[in-house]
Amino acid sequence: MEPLRVHITAYGCQMNRLDAELADDLLRAAGAEIVDDPAEANVLVFLTCSVRAHAENRAFSNIGALAERKTREPDLVVGLVGCTAQQYGPEVWQRAPLVDFICAPGRLADLSDLVREARAGRRSVALDPGRGKEEREAFGESDARIDAVEVRGRRRVGRSRQAFVRAMRGCDMFCSYCVVPNVRGPERSRSPAAVAEEVQRLVDRGVREVTLLGQAVNRYRFEEAGRAWDLADLLEKVAGTPGLRRLRFITSHPKAMTARLASVFRDVPLLCPHLHMPAQSGSDAVLERMNRGYTAAEYAERVAMVREAAPQVAVASDFIVGFPGETREDFEATADLARRMRFASGFVFKYSPRPGTLAAQKYPDDVPQKEKERRHRQLLDLISEIASEENQAFVGRRVEVLVEGLAPRPHLDGGPERGMQKGWKQWRGRTPCHRLVVFDGPPFGGAPFGSEPQGRRQGRPDLAGELVTVRIDRAGPITLFATLLENGS
Ligand code: 5AD
Ligand code: SF4
């Protein structure tokens, strides 16, 4: 049989990006070559997202577009993995008949078996247990298998030397609009020992920045030998990893924000001052229907608590506009919260009714699409304006940046021109507070602008993965433009 050549496409959140890296690790361990060009692959794996209809439709339409190729290449294997697999199960075949296997997020460890079955001409489905009490136990076995893959920390380390590490799986919050509790199952925290071991292994392989992941990661709780660990305890433990330079965690639920966790921002220098804590709405009536479990005033109190402990923390939020029954006044309350909180950044989503969620069952999707779009635009503009004002405070400051790679496209309006004239490249990276920085730096290997050179060439530094010091010259709503001062550490 032809050697395995796999291409992986991931949609959606950081959990999916981590799952894509694990899929890469698992399939390489099974002898596969991972290819960048889908045309060269004989196995196509899609890591799907069901959070909004848009992400789901994109995956289905990209899979659907393979129909002609599948007729030409009947041996081509197409796998649908992740949240959409669990959401629809075998019904996936009604929408995408050419799919060969369907694999839930918790069954990732079965991936190479599923590929093998598909190559032998057999279709298969690997789903997670449901959410009932008895099924909770059943997650244990599949979690243990994927945990063993995660903990060995053997997956490919990107040039930026950043890595995601799972702290928790699943979600028990049941926000009324959200599919996650249905598709990723009940909340399960990993043991502090497993998390710390994985982090150490990744750091030993060159990782400098680790982001601990969980849907509501500040609900982390692990009981062991009479001791209950929370996220603050876990962060303190992981921050002690020799060689680790930066630590982050996402995403936090406002309801689970504690003074103890806020104090970790103050007391643990390695912990980056960035808190992603979605407000979703600023209207108490909407928050109630969303089942978020807090009021706008309580949200503001939690932010104040964090800022009191550590004023340097950049707070970022997500918002949903056009939730069922959201009036103009409700929307104004959201805009008002954004104005008062002065978020460093924010994502705004148009409400998308999702099958199987409480909101889709209970509340008609009654805000017209045009109005959703207007509110979306208006809130984005407001967030940009505030972020831009906040970013001006950085102008003139020296900041440390972890370089992620070359900027994907030149910011001709932003860069100090002199660098460009010397033939320097534009690089991009992140401040500790997660702001995006673009600066000119020494060329690397002479690759065309925007392409990612592979490997280091003699005498030409590759800045990706380096911690450099820059001076901020100019600030926009999203990007800070800077000059390189110190080159690498
Ligand atoms: N419609 C729109 N946005 C949603 N999100 C989650 N579910 C939905 C939905 N049904 C948003 C929330 C969450 C982010 C990851 O996606 O803002 O924080
Ligand atoms: Fe969804 Fe709410 Fe859980 Fe986040 S906290 S994954 S929005 S249910």
C-alpha cells in the first residue's frame, strides 16, 4: 500500500489547534508523512468546529468540494474529526457522504486505527459517551489514552516556540447558546503532575511560552491526597519549570474569577499579564437568558479585583451580539460595559443558533441579520477605538517581544522606513500582555517577503522564537509598530 501522506486542516479554537498538533504527532508515530499541500496527501483530516454555523459550513463546503477528486482518487481518505463529529454523529453522512470516518474530540487517540480501517475500505464512527451520570465514568478510559499522548510532549514544536497544554477538557457551564458542553463532554481536570511533566518535556524541546487551555480554565480543580488544587496552584507549580520563559492561560469564566487567582498575576513574574475573560453581554436580562450566572456589575467587580491586584493586566473579552430578544437598550448596555472596562481587545460574534442548545430550543432567533451586522460593526469599532487609545500608552516604551515569525504581509504604513530600505524583513511577535508587535529586523536567508524560511542559514539570524527587546514607535488599534533594540536571548 502507498505510504501515508496526511494533510490536516483545523478550524476554530485553540483546543482544535492543539488537537491538530496531537493528530500530527499520532499519525507520524504511525508512520505517516505530514504534508503541507492537500493535493499531495492521500489522507485528509478535518478538525471541525461547531461553535457557530459559519465554521461548520466552511468545513462541510471544503469537504464537499472534494467530490470530484474522490471520484478520480477512490483511495483518498477523508476524516471528519472534532466537535462537528460529536454534534451530528453518523448524520454527518447525510451532509457529506464522501467522509470515510467520523471521530469525536475525545477519541483522537483512535485516529490511526480509523485511518487504517478507512484504507481497508471500511467506514467507521468513534463517538464520545453522552452527558449522563453513568457516561461520565466512561470518559476516563479515552481521556487516559490521549493523556498518554499529550504528556509525552513529543509533538512538533513550532518555530515560535509556543505551545498549548491542556489543563482541562469539557465544560459544565451550559451557557444557553453554546454547543461545547454537548460536544466536548463534562469538565475533567488533568492532574497537576501530568500538566507539569508535559510542560517540562516541551521546554526541554525548546518551548519558551506555554498557554494552559480549558473552556473555563479557572474552574480547574483536582483533588489528590487530601489536597484540592485550583488554577492558581497549578500556575504556581508550572511557573517553576526550569527554562520556561512565559506562561499564559485561557479562557476564564467571570463567575469563577477569584482574588487568589488575581494575586498570581501580581506574584508570579512568569505569568503574562493577559486575562481573556469573556463578558458576552452587558445587559443583565441577556446575561440571564445566556445562563452566564453573573450581572454586568458583578463582571465589572471581577475586572476591578484583578486590576487592583495587578494593574498591568490587559483584559480581553468576547461578545455575542443579536442574542434572542436583545433590544437596542440591551446592546447599548453592552457598549457601555465595553466603554467602562476599556478592554485591550475583543472578539465580537453574531449570535448563531446551534442545534441542541437551550437557546435554540427556547428562544426564537429574532434579531434581524441586518441589525446583527450593524451591532457587530458598531461594537467592533468601539472596541478598536478604545484599544487604540490604550495602545498609545506604549509609545516610547521598551517591551519584550516573543517573535512568532515573519509578518504575513508588509505593514507598509507602519514600519520605520529605514529598516525596509536596508532590505530588512518585517517580523511579528507578542508582548507579555499579548499585544501584536510588528518591527523590522535582519533578513533571514533571503526568502521572499512573507514566506516562512525553513531552518537557519549561516550567519543570518532567524528571529522566530527569540525574546527580543523593542521600542514602540507607533500604535494602532491592533498592532504596535516598533524598532528592534536588542536582538535575541
Ligand atoms: N453564536 C455566536 N457566538 C458564539 N460563541 C459561542 N457560541 C456561540 C453562538 N452560538 C462565542 C462566545 C465564545 C466564543 C468562543 O464564541 O463569545 O466566548
Ligand atoms: Fe461554552 Fe460557556 Fe462553556 Fe465557554 S463557558 S465553552 S461559552 S458553555
